[in-house]
Amino acid sequence: MKFLRDLDLRGKRVLIRADLNVPLDDNLQVTDANRIKEFLPTLELILNAGGKPIVMSHFGDPGGKVEPTLSLKPVAAKMKELLNREVTLAPDCIGSEVEKLAHSLADGAVLLLENLRFHKGESKNDPEFAAQLARLGEVFVGDAFATAHRAHASMVGVPQRFQEKAAGLLMQRELEYFNRAMHEPKRPLCVILGGAKISSKLAALINISDKADKIIIGGAMANTFLAAQGIQMGRSLYEPELQSKVLELVESLRKRGCHLYLPVDFIVGPALNSVGQARAVPAQEIPSDMMALDIGPATTMLYKEAVESAETILWNGPMGAFENEEYAKGTFGMIEALTSAKGLTVVGGGDTDAAIHHMHVADKFDYISTGGGAFLALLEGKTLPGIGALE
Ligand code: 3PG
């Protein structure tokens, strides 16, 4: 795979796939510009090298038709503000008018194409749609790590049409940190997995089970482990159909000498949105009418000690239902533990990222991925189509 610095960009139209899929509030204002900020170094390098950047991205999922609330207009405004340069939003992402804008782009200006998913051809990886996009540029730069798990036209069909192509700086950084954590880790390697459902993380668990030295489990997915070991989980969420798989996994981790950490206590409550009824109980004493909604204080302390001695820590998924502050202490406790850990800290996944930003400690982590689904797909050991197409 080539990287941005390997390309000769002077005077060339550079077609860039970025992931500018950022959250908006009800007034269509960007509420978290992180993905835009993380993309700017790529854009600045291209501009400084004399390239003419034509940026494309999806935004939400309008399902192949024009949906005005999913226009990239607010993103164009944010980019302009952060970049301090003119950013023109094209009326569409393909067509003769867009081609004219791309060919007449002035030095130092940026063209942002309208939402790729306004066309059905994007998610279908339609060859004709890909060919129309590809006509806009002379070289291609893939920087949309957070979309790399989607085999869409702009991610696969377009780069396949280019001889001259490279990974952008964000894509490069994402892959470097992931490799440092998972493929060449300083040991012990501690992987923390949380989130609601073990079914959505099982493939990742199996993949990391022969790499990690310690695995820490939190969130409702821990419930299935405990239920499989005969613990009564009350009204907690768990997945009975996966209990035998979980027991197999526990056995294989034991044989390999990988330490598995499960909650020893929980914060329970009657419902996700309940207020004033949360309390800590030992894992063996979950009342039959209660749900486990966060790891308890003893578990938080145990997990903190487990991460302290790790040289590499990779984390995906919260420890509890942290959107309700009564069930947030476990997740926030882990964040605190990682901010003072001596090991390399690499975090991925939208919820974990949101919790870290909520605590304003993002700068205390070595790397926070911009990817959710893409990060998980890497954890599963998959080759991502959007990365394969750059090779
Ligand atoms: C994300 O937000 O995870 C990426 O932008 C991918 O979005 P998608 O899940 O709609 O494909």
C-alpha cells in the first residue's frame, strides 16, 4: 500500500474518500467535529503539495434518494471554519456540473461533493456510478477508515479504477496504532470488551482469544458468561443460546493461559432509565426483579488493577448503560484507569469514544479510533474492503 507522501500531487485533481459522517443537532449544526478535525491533516498535506482536493463522503443513510436534512452543507461550513479556506459544496457528487466544478477548481480551494448515499449506486458498488466518480480525479486517496468495512462504490469500485492511489494520513495512523496494539504488542496485552450483546462481539472475542494475555469483559455481554456458569441474572439482558459457545471459549482461554476477568459485583436497577434505585450487589445476589446495568465498585477496582500491569491496552465497548449517570461509574472508572495506565492505550467504537469525550480526557489516550463498525471488523481479524482496494 502506498501512503500519501509517496504520491506526486502537484497540479493534480486528488479525489479523496473521507468519512465526514458526524452528528448534528436539531438545528443541523455539527455537535462533534472530531472526524472532520482528524481528516484535516490529509487535506492540508494535499493542499501544501499543490494538489486540488475533491472530497467525497457519505452522511447518514438516506437510502439512495435525496434527503435535504442529510446534505453535507453543515459539514462544508464546519470544514471552512476549521480549515480557514474556501470550501465549495457541489450540488451533487456526479454529473456534468460537478465535473465542471472539479476541472475548474482554483489552486488552494477545496471541493466537497454532496452526500454519496443520495445515489443507490454507492451502497451497491454500481460500476457505472463508480466510473462517474472516478472521472473527477487523477489520483485517489482513501482516508475513510470508519467506512472501510463497507464494500461501497467510493470505497472499492472507485479506487480500483486508479493506478495512482494511496492511504491518507488518518487511514495510515489508524492502521499503525491497530497493528501496534494487536499484531506487534508489547506484552502483556490486555483487551477490554464491553457492550450490550455478546453476539455482536463473539467473532472479535474468538479472534483475540489467541492473541491477548488478559481479556476483561464488561457491559451486558458479561451477563451471558455469568449465566453460563450458573449464576442467576434476574431480569438482566443475556443471550441463552450462546451459553455453550461462551463455555467453550472460557475453556480455550484457560488452556492457553489467558486470564479472563468477569464482574464480581454489579450495579443493579429495575430499568435502563430508572432514577434513584441503583445499588451495588455481589454477582451471586442479583435480585430476581432487577437488571445488572453496570459493573460494581469491586469489579471496577479489580479491572483497574488488571490494566495497571499491562503494556498494551485495547478497549472497545462500555462497561454499563453509561447514558444514565447512575450506571456510568464502571465505564468512567475504566476511563480513569486507562488515563493513568503506563501501557499503550488504543480505543475504538462510538460508545467508548463518546464516554471518553464526555469526560474531556481524549488527549490522555495514545489513540482513539474514528471507527465503530470498522474497528470491530479489524478486531474480528477481517480484511476490510476499503483497505484491500488501496493495496
Ligand atoms: C460510521 O459512522 O460508523 C461510519 O460512518 C459508517 O456508517 P454506516 O454504518 O452508515 O455505514
